[in-house]
Amino acid sequence: MKEKNNFTIPIIADRGGKIVKSYNMVLTEKTAGHDDIQVNIALPSKVLINNKGIIVWHYIGAKEDRPSIEIITDAIDKYL
């Protein structure tokens, strides 16, 4: 994704869930739109974290919901 879209910012795939757990971004109970997702795992999400470690933008999806590349690039331009 980084090369395809010529992003110059670091992109991290948090496959082990360390980052989302440190920001407490996990599903803690069953909620509407997330019925098939296990409790205590990260929701499908995209997060922008500034150089101070502060979340400046996030997109929390439901099931297979993902933001478009336009939504992501607009957020990068606005917040980073």
C-alpha cells in the first residue's frame, strides 16, 4: 500500500496486535455490526498516530468494512 500510493510516512501492519492493545482499541463485548468478531481482538481499523504518539485520526470498521484510499489520504493531508 505504501509504495502503490507513494506514501512517505511509515506504515505499520499490527498483525500481533501490540499497538492496538497499547491504545486499548479492542472489542470488549459483543456489539451490533461486530457479531462475528471475537471479544478481546482489535476491530478492523486504520489509525494515524502523530510523532508524539497521539492518535489524530481513526477509522473503526465493522466486519470487512475498510476506508477508501481517498479517505485515508485526505486524513493524512489533514492531520499529519
